[in-house]
Amino acid sequence: MYDRILVPTDGSAEMETVIDHAVNLAQDHGATLHAVYIVDTATMGRMPVDSSWDSLAEMLREDGERALATVEDRAGDVPVERELREGAPSRAIVEYAEACDADVIVMGTHGRGGIDRLLLGSVAERVVRTATVPVLVVPVRTAVDETTERD
């Protein structure tokens, strides 16, 4: 059913749950993982003009390479194709899903609600609305989420 599984990563520690889910799905189906990291150039456009674009872009690419290496490390013997792209994250994820002919996208969501979701938007939500393939959204928890829940 699934031959190519796309797993977008942002390099955060919380992504490990999502990556592990994608790896298990790939193992169950004998699929290849396609790991993608998007350098968010839309955000870079809102940076102060005095920022060093080249050094910032290079730093973000290095973060992306580390995030992709983490996917490879966690994948074990599951084959992994790596891709580092630039652009608006949701659009770039959907475009890459089409380019690699993904059968499913496995991605995380921080589960923001209310005003946070309205102000920040949701990459996962935009991908769900625009992708032409199924999207499996895995909730991830941060230390802040857990602290807030206990209060």
C-alpha cells in the first residue's frame, strides 16, 4: 500500500515520535522513507535587513542536514532519501510529496489551539488541506505542553 513515505522534519527533539512512527510504517510496508527539511525562506523575509542572509541561510541548512541525519539514524535499515529544500514549509512539503510520488505524508503537530493557532497558523493543517495524498498527523508534546497541562 505504501512504497514511499514522506516525513518532514524540523529537527526538534519532539520529532523523534513522528520519525519513529514513520519508520515503523515503512518497516511494515517495506517502504522507503523520504525525509525532507524545509529552510523557511518565508520567515527569512521578515528578518531585519541588517541580518547576514548568507550566514543565516547557511546556519539553517546545517540545521537541516542535522535533522535529516537524525531521520537516517533512527531509520536503521529502512532506506532513506534525503532532501533539503527552501520555501514556505507547507507549500514545499506538498510540492516535494508530488515530486517524489509519496503515498502518504507522516508529520507532527504541536496541537496548538485557540489564539496560538490563529496567529501562528499550522503547517500540518495547511498540508492536510492541500496535499493530494493522505496525511497522517502525529501529535507531539513539548515540555511546555506538559507543564501547562499540569497547572
